[in-house]
Amino acid sequence: MLQRNCLGGSARLVEQEGNDIMYAVIVTGGKQYKVTVGEEVFIEKLEGEAGDAVTFDTVLAVSDESGMKAGDDVKAVKVSGEIVKQGKDKKIVVYKYKAKKGYRRKNGHRQPYTRVRITAINA
């Protein structure tokens, strides 16, 4: 089982008794994510509500017990998932400053995200 803690956060891999873990590298929201079945990932906001199914068509690579596949070998591969939650990340503070000019601007925003549980890698 692979556990990730935040957008782009570090991952912790917990293997189960020598089983080869199948994973895929998908692209969504302009970013690449390495996902496994059963994993929950935080990705850029997708349209939909909790419980809706989503399909990721842009798969860059797939690894399983037979080895790594990429390029033309993964054109037909799709990754399926289910939206768990829509939410907003912690506030990010943007501060602009120019020395000796009295120019200071404070701004910020909360980045929306979608939490998705990966249900299947159709290879």
C-alpha cells in the first residue's frame, strides 16, 4: 500500500509479503502522479462530486509483474478512480516587496483540490 500525505508530498511505501505492486504514471492538471490501486491522491480540482467516477486517459507508464511499459505500449491503458472529496488546501501567502520604494503587497489564496481513490489500472 502506498500512502501520500499532500499535493506533491512524499510517499511512504508499505509492501505486503513480497507482492509485486502494479503502478501507473498518469498526467492530470499538468502534473504527473505515480498511482497504485487503492491509493488516495490529492490532485488539481476536477469537476464532479464525491462518489463520481473519473477516468484518466493520459497514462505515461505502467509497471507490473511482467516489467515496465511506456510509449506506444500504454496507449490503450486507462486508470479508473472515484472522487472521495473536494476541498481547499492550506492558505498560501504571496508577498511582493521592493526595497527602498515603499512597495509592499500581501495577497494569498487557497488552492482547490480533489481527493481521488484509484480503483483500477486497466492494462
